[in-house]
Amino acid sequence: MSFNEVWGSLTAVPPHRYALAALSTLVAYAALAWYDRIALLHLGVRHISWLFVSVTSFTTYALSHNIGASVFSGAVVRYRAYTSKGLGAPQIAVLVALCSFTFGLGTILLGGVVLVADPTLLHRLEDLLPSMLTNPATARIFGLLLLGFVALYVIGSVLHLPPLVIRKAKLEYPRPAIMARQLIAAPLELLGAAGIIYFVLPAHLEPSFIIVLAVFLASFSAALVSHAPGGLGVFELVFLTAMPDIPKADVLAALIIFRLFYLLIPFALSLVVVLMFERARLAQAWRGRAAADRSVPPPPLSSSDQ
């Protein structure tokens, strides 16, 4: 592929479809902010404003999606932010775990839906997967197993089953109201992220949204598992392999727009947020230190001073 081919594909996208891709980005990041809000409700924390939660979530995911090792990089950002609001390390650990599980739950749910609805989708990855997995019958069974996992999670929450104990960790089922929010927020974020790519692919080729969604789930999951910064290379390889019916220049152009809208622009904004937050924390610390110094009485005069 030449640069001119990709540039031609980028300029061929109508402005209104760029606007739809930008709107999809907002939907995805709004759903990610909901992840944090759901976890805070699970913890019984209600005193933190939606604005603070949204900015923290946006910064967390914008950094972790680009840096890689999302669980650890996201934990650092959340720890810095939420400790300033009075949360302790154990609470933040539960919050991070629940947000990660919510994302995984959405991936499992949508993965199960697309495989049951169209079990031939894995044929697109026959060069990357064992032939057994690309068989439609096996793919449908796998999709049913994924949906079965979600069903067991729902049953455990509704019936208030006892927590799962793994060594010293205790995993409690969330309340049904929390579980219901998870089942809405997680698919919404993935649908929004996949929509960025869908809206900038050539409309005249009529790519099916369910195909784009299925390929996105496979590509994004592979990118996360790779722990490569931003999934660079892994995400593109899987997506280009799975979309042979669309010109590669058009697919690559759509992936560039996805990286720009979903990764790079949020990453740049998140760096500004982090710098402003840390500057405010430093200024607060200096003011507290100065106030403490003023409150300390001067030492009494010694006899030599008299």
C-alpha cells in the first residue's frame, strides 16, 4: 500500500461519517465512565461527583489503552485520583477489578451473541486460528458457552450466591441492580468503539455492522492480551486479515481514524489532565506545609538570649 492510497481513502470519507465516528467515541468513553460509577455504587461510595469520576475514567483508559498493561497502569491513575477523595487501597483494588471484569463481561456477552447469530464469522480468521475453532458448529457451541457464562453470573447475582473464594481473595456477586448496569454499560462501550471503524469504512461496500463488531472484538482482545503499547501492529494484523472483502487501504484508513479518535486524541488530553491534577496536588501540599509552619509557635527564649 502506498501513502497516496491510504490518503485517498481518508479524504473519501464524507464529513458526516467523521461526525458519526466522533459521536461513537463519545458514547464509548461515556460508557467507560459508567464503569467507574458502577464500581463506586458497588462499594457504596456516592460522594464523588460524576464530573470527577468521568475525568478520572477518561484519563485512566486514555493512558492505559496507549501504554499497555491496562490493569496496572489504570490502577496507578485511579489510586492517585480516588485517594484524594478518601478511598483506601482495598476499595480502589475492588474498583479496578470490577471495572476490568465489566469490560470482560461485555466482550463475552457480545462475543457470544455474534457467534450464535453468525457462526461463520470465525472463517475470516482461519489463517490465525486452528481449523477446529473456525468450524461453524464449534463456533456456535463456543458462543453458547460464552452466553452460558453470562447467564451463570446473572443467576449468581439474582440468587445472592455465596462469594467465590480463591486463596485469600473473596469475590462477591454484585447486587442485581449493579449487575444490570454492567450488562448495559459494557456492550455499549464496545458498540461505540466498533462504531468508529464502521462509520469510516466505505459505505458503498455495505460492510455489515455485526461483521465489523465481531472483527473488532477479536482484534481488540488480541491487542489487549499482547500488552503491546496500544496493541500496535497486533490490532491491525487481525483486522486486515479478517476483512479481505474490503480494500486494504480503506481498512487501514478506518483503523487510523480509530487510533486517532479513540487513542491518540484522548491520550494527548489525558496528559494535560494529569499535569493539571498533579500541579494542583503539589500546590495543595505546599499550602498545607506553609500553614503548618505558621501554626507552630516560636521556641521560648533561652537565658543566653536574655
